[in-house]
Amino acid sequence: MSATEDYDVVVVGFGVAGAAAALEAARAGARVLVLDRRGLRVRPVVPAVADRPALRVRRRFRSRPGAAVPPLSTLRAEAVAAGVEVRRQTAVHELVVEGGRVAGVGYAAMDLCTASGARYWWLDRLSSWTPRWSAGLARTLRRAAEAVWHDASEVGTVTASAVVLGTDRAGWDFVGPAVWAAGVARRPSGVGPRRRLSLVGDGAPAPTPELEVRAWCARATGAGTSVEALAELRVDPATAQLCVGDAGEVPGLYAALAERTGPAPVPTEDSALLVAAGRRAGRAAAVGRPRRGHLRSVG
């Protein structure tokens, strides 16, 4: 992680929406980096499979099939084939802000090629498999995995022209300070030329490398522990940009989030809506990028 590289778009998460966003941004000519917490492996596209028509997803309780969408494995493979770089076992914990504009992310990562990385991967996988048999064993494995993560993960920063959130809202705890910084930047006092802002949640577990960074950022900037700003976040359906209530857009921050106008949320299995949202966000991030950034290690 010590090499300096340039990226146009950083996508957080490599699920259906994140993979679609990364693929669309790469097709638009952007250099894309995906950061995903899971230790997933992407298989290359097989020509015989790639030439097959996309699968049709049939929605439950409907008589007509949904839109034709490729399966997740195909989306990921096509994104990698298009030049998207994927960093596995990388947890994003903060947004980097310059002059009120989101300009990158802070992360903690585990090297899969090391003994600690392999141990964490197995503990993490086992903890997700065991709840059906023993909740207590799952918690024990989860604590063991977090202990390995705390001891062996490295902290770094990726700067880029645009950031796309390809995860569910539940993982947006690091978004609040960027909203705060964007609002402060509009005031006469402004903010410094460069600040790394983050949020510390109440009742946090034992400190991990990323939580320690988040705590330092909160103390240095006065961002505090409030999460009220998260409730005001919305996604502009036309531009895919993240907005704060009626105050306007957060520059440089996009979300591959499928939202319906009705009260019912979009189910995670509704691949057609997620793919459409991802493509919209990836295209907007690639077209709207003002400049390139770089990757540097700080841990």
C-alpha cells in the first residue's frame, strides 16, 4: 500500500449496486478503485458465459418477469475486466474533505497474503456461518476476528475526485462529518485547506485502528458524536448525489442507493433497481470528476 497511484472514482462496497457503479464508471473512462470489507474473490469472465443473455429476475407475487440483469458474479468479473481495481478486506471509516468537497476516504486494510490476513478471513467466514448452530460461538469467533483485525490491519488514505457509496445506509456512520464539513465550508469562517473528518459512535467496542483514527478526528475537529445529520441524508434521484435535507448537495459524494417514493424500502434482492442505481451513480461520478487523486499509506 506504499505505492502512489491515481484514481478518479472510489467505490465503497462491491455488492450489486457497487459493482454496477464501478463498471459504469470504468466504461466512462474513469480509473476506479473498489474498497470492500469482505474477503471475496472475483473470477474472470468466461467468454462462453459472458455471451449468454442476462438472467431475468422474477419478482415474487408478480406475473411478469423483471428487467434483465446480470448476476452479481458476472457484474464483478466484468468490472475487473474493465480495469477496476478491487481491494479486499478493506474497511472504510472516514471521508476526506477538502474545502467542503469530498476528496477521498480513510480506510483500514488487512493483507490477505499474510498469516494474520488468512486467519482473519477464516474467523470472519466462520462467524457468519455459525449463528444457525450457536450464537455464542459466533460471537466468540467475531471477537477473535476483531482482535486479529486490531493487531494486524493497516490504516491508509485514498484520495480521488469522487466517492460512491455502494453499501446500505446501515454502513454510513462515517458520512456525517462530510455533511458537517460541507456546511461549514459555506460559512465565512470556512475550514482548513485539508481535514480528515470522522464520527465516533456511542457505545463503541474496544478501539480498533480505524476507530482510533476516528476518535482523533472527532477531537481535532469538534465533529462530536451526533448522528442526527444521517437522518437528513437523501439521494437526488436525477444526479445520484448525496444531499442534506433541503440544504443541497455534498460535492463529490454519490450513492448507489435504490429508493422508492413509497414507504416500503427496496428489497436487497431487487437486482434490477440496484443495478440501475449503481449505473446512475457510477456514470455521474465519472462524468462529474474535476481532477485525479492519489493513494498513500499513513499506517
